[in-house]
Amino acid sequence: PVDEKGRLIAEPHAQAIADAVKGKPARIVSADTKQKEQHPPLPYNLLKLQTDASRKFGFKPDQTKDITQSLREKHKLITYNRSDCEYLSDEQHGDAPGVLAA
């Protein structure tokens, strides 16, 4: 059983196929590749960073804010941590190589 795109939709069927071919040699018969261009993601703003830190590491929002504050004030490794702006200023673009090399 497959969907309109030819993908398996029944897990028991997929598992039976996986069990049948496990440990056996395979050969790629054909492959389609496409050249794609993807823009890099925008830098984090504090809210997105807090959300990801909570989801991935269980950090509370205040913990994330305190860590970013320390990175900014003590270590000078990040820009203003409470900004909602996701774009770097022209001045920050010029500073980027030094920050990345630190």
C-alpha cells in the first residue's frame, strides 16, 4: 500500500520489507538529483533561542536570558541579546570575521 507519491503508508508492510532485506547487499538503480540554492537561516532572536533551548535542553527562559547576558557582557561573544531584530547591522557585518575567529 502506497500513497499518491509512491511512499509506503503501512508501517507493518514497511517493517516486513526492512526485515526481509536486512543484512543483504543493495544496489542503487537510479537517482535523481537537483541543484538547489537555500538561504541560510536568520540569526536567533531571544524568543526563538529561548524556545529552542527549552525544547532541546530543558532550559527555562530566564536561564537562557542569563546565559546570553553573560556571553554578551563578560565574553563579548554576542550582540545585544534582547533584540527582536534578526538582521545584522552594517557595523556588525564588519565585526563578524573577528567574532567567528574568537
